[in-house]
Amino acid sequence: MSLEQAQQFIERMKTDEAFRTKIMAEADVEARLNLAKVEGYDCTVEEIKSVSSELSDADLNTVAAGGWVYSCYSCPGLGGTCSSYC
Amino acid sequence: MLWSRYNTLFRSKKTGRFCYNSLSNSLIELDEKHYALLEGCRQGQDISCAQDNRFFVRLREKHILLEAGEEEGLLLARQCQRQANCFNSSTLGLTICPTLACNFRCPYCFESSQQSGKCMSTETQNRLIDWIKEFTAIKHLSVVWYGGEPLLAFDTICSLTDRFLALGLSYEKVGLITNGYLLDREKIRQLNELKIDSVQITLDGPAEVHDTRRMLAGGDPTFARIMENVAALMDSDYAGLCQIRINVDKNNFESFLGLRTELLERFKGKKLYVYPGHLNILGDQAYDSCCCLNTQEWVDFHLELARRHGMLASAGLHPSYRLDSTCVATTHQGFVLGPEGELYKCWDDVGRPALVVGTIHRQESITNPVLWARYITGVDPFNDPECRNCTVLPICGGGCAHQRLLAKYHGRKEIQYCLPYKTRLIDFLEGYIDSVRTRDICTALLQPGSTPAEPLSWRVISPDPALHAADRAGEVTSQITEDHVAS
């Protein structure tokens, strides 16, 4: 089990429609992850949550987060572009 | 109906078809039929006959299609809002350098006064308090402690904070920018009392890299001691956020991810944020600017972090709206205060006499009104026809005021002050869309009995969770309408 395998699994779910349909045909979560394991992706529920947790904390909550304290407005959503150490 | 100059209609091999409008900062995913419809609009076809159509209504809401003159009106309103923000008199925003002395000798530092031993005198501190009182309309005082190395003048920070708190103003958003070397347990213990809610510490990579670049004045290494102090901070009852900025250039960017991972694992569960900082040499520092990542390389670095490692900057890949944003340089009550009471408009100007705009020691504190006005009004992107017509103006906001000032008034035409959205907008949006897909897939996967959502003919994708949810709900409802469901 590893986060890396979870990331690879989700990447394939995004890009391979037949694979996605096959996995989602299973009704419950445990069966889906068992099938994923058979397909070579050994990962846990927690690891799947981890794959999207950084996204939840950052990109998908941009409005709520509002950037960081010192970033001047010029920072292009990346941070730290200002030579003044913002 | 007119096609907005702020639209970007694009087809992505990986993620589909989209229309993005920077004025509303909105992204709409389209099926082929709706993409073709908008392509027609872009080329001047009129679809105003479909005004009761839900899709059309949404295009109007998002300013993708406008009436003649409507866009100028919207811009005027935004310009007015920006000016109101620039001339807001309720807040005094101060970045205070209690000293310009520094115990480090980083080769890329833009300041040139590290060897100055000057700290803010009692006379200047007294005058600062009186000067603040002269801003009779202020309700909020916001302070960032900066330098030099501000912890070399920690007593000044303590004494001035006591006096700021006694002013009866709302005292908030207090930050400390430090190299971290002098942040010992005794100082950490006082951070909460000093109302400092964010501490920023800079590293340049792991010890073997950091110690060749961020060394003491005598050349001794600093990494181990800084890490001891970070550990003490993380182990303390400090209530604020610790931000570790890791400076990145061509020489060390490969070590960024490893150090970030190590820090986050070591201090798991703590209020710690680790992010890359872009070394950008604009002055005459004795550092080879060829080592710096250029804008395109900097963008590639971030997109790669997102694509391969799922790491996103705090503001994410979705553009932020910047049309009415301001910074300390562009607000009339924003100043950087040097230890002798001299006033600057930008952090980058510290220690440069030619860029002093005034002094707190004079009754009329602005002594260089032209420079002051250039920062506040002269670099206003609304006054620049090229900016007004630029597709990404609303999410660029004209770029960095300091860089813009150098380019416009100091002959530094080589400075690229535009934000990278100008050339890389679609790359950012594709990265964002990919992150949305990841989240959607993960959510569906962990929901028993769920199946992947049916493809819609169009949908609005928003970084705001509330808006995103509302829009998705709206689209589900609208599936009953013929023109909205993928055929």
C-alpha cells in the first residue's frame, strides 16, 4: 500500500473510461479497492483521501484561503515571486 | 451581443473544451455543440434570439457575452473600487524595519545595508507613535516586522508593540519576517503576547545547499540552528502560523520537494506551511541572475509539482481575481518604515535613498510626492491601454507595482512585470481542471453506490466550494432541459 499507488490509480481512473466503469460497477468502496488491488493498485481509503486532501486544502478552496499573509497582490497564485520574500 | 475581450475559448486535448472569462473569473466546460456555438459568437455571430435559454443567461451572468458599452461600465466600476481600496483611510499598513542590520550575508540579497548597525532610536520610536496618532481616521493598524534581521532589534519590537496596543486601535495581521537564526525559546515564548500571528522563516534547501548560500557574516553555517529554532517553535504554545519559504533557483530546485516532505512529516499536525520562493534578481546584487528561473521555468516548476506530486500553491492553480487588489506600495496609507524614520513604498526599496518617499520626522511626511504618486496612481493598469485590452488584466492586475515602476519610470524595459497568465493561462486552467477531476473521482470512488456523473452539455466549474456545489446542483436540475444534457 502506498500513496504513490493511490495517485497512479486515480490518474488511471481519470484517463481510462473502461477502467473507471469497471471499478465503479462495484457498489461498495471495499469491493472497488479490492478490484483496484487485483489491477495492481494496492491502496487504502485513507490514501485515496490523501490524494485529494492537498487539493481540498489549496486549489479547491482558493476563495476561502485567500492566499497567504505576506503575499503581495502580484504573486501569480504561486507564491514567493516577490523578491521581498513574500 | 458582443464577445468579451476577456474571454479565452480553448480546446484541450486532455481535459475537453472550455470558455474562461477573466472579468468574472469563471470557467465553463462545454460539449462540442456548445463549444461550436461559442466559436460562432467569437467570430461575430449573434445568438441574442436565445435570451430565455439557460445557457445564454449564464453567459451573460459571467460577462462572456455583453451589450455594447457594458464592458467599459464594468471596468469603470472595478477601477472605482480599486481607487477606493487605494485610498482607504481606515487602515494604516506598516512594514517596520527596526534595523537594517543583518547577521546573514546571502549573496542574492537586494538590500545593501546589512553592515549598518543602526537600530531605531528612542526618538524615532516616540515620533512613530505620534505620527500614527496623526492618522485620525484609522481604525486598524497592521504591522509586519521586517529588516535587515528584525530579531537583532527584538527589544524595539517589544517596546513598540506595547505602545501600539495602547493606542486603542484594532491591531491585527501582525507578521514577522526572519531568517530564524535568533528565534530562540525566550523570543518564541513572547510571540503570542506580541500578537504576531505569522512567522516567516527562509531556507534555501537542505543543509548542504542552505549553508553555502545563507551563511553568517563570518561565513559560518546556519541551517542546524534554524532547524533547532523551528522545532522549538513547533513544540511551543505559539498560536500562529509558521511559514517556511524555501528559495528556489536553478541550482537548488530539485531539492525543494524532499525538504518540504521532510518538514511536513517531522512537524505533522502543526501549523506549518512550506512553499517555494522565487529568487528574482532585479537589482545589482552580486549574484548571477542566470541562476534564477525565468518566468516560464518558474511556471513549469509549479505545474510539475502539481502534475507529478499533487502539490499546489496555497492559492492553487485557479487564477485569483486581482483587478481591485492593492498592496502596501499602491495604498496611500501603506508604508515601509526604515530605522531612521524614512518612508518607502515597497519592501524592495529598503535602504535605497533614491526611493525614499518621505520621513516621519517632518510634519508633511511625504517629501517625494512624485514617487509616492507614481506608486499609487502612476502604475495603475487602468491607465495603460495595453493592459486594458489584455485578455488577462482582471487576474493580473497589472503585475507587481515595483517592477512596473522600474519599467515605466526607470527605463528598465527588460523587466517583465506581467503575470505569467498572459502566456500560460491555458496551462494553469488545465492544471486546475485536472485537480477538479481528481477530487470528483476520489469523492465518487469513496461514496458507496455512486457512479461517475453523466457528462453534461456544459457546467460552470468554480474554486469556491459553495459556488461549485450550487452550480453542480443547478446543472443536475437543468438536465431536464434539452439544450443542457449531452445528447
